[in-house]
Amino acid sequence: MILKDRKVIAIGDRDGIPGPAIEECAKSAGAEVVFSSTECFV
């Protein structure tokens, strides 16, 4: 587990990779996701 015992903030992009997708990847790598959001950076 690469991110075991790490806390992660997942900020995704509306036109790219959304926050929930990053969150699931981080969880599968052993991280604890403390915040997840998808934003629009225009």
C-alpha cells in the first residue's frame, strides 16, 4: 500500500478527472481521504 497511513485531499477537475475518481484511487492505495471535491477551473 503506497499511501498507507496518509491523509489525502482530492481535488478534481470538471473537464478532467473528477474528485470521487481520485478519492477511490487514493482509498485503494491505503489513504484516508479527508476531503474530496470536483471544481471548475475556468
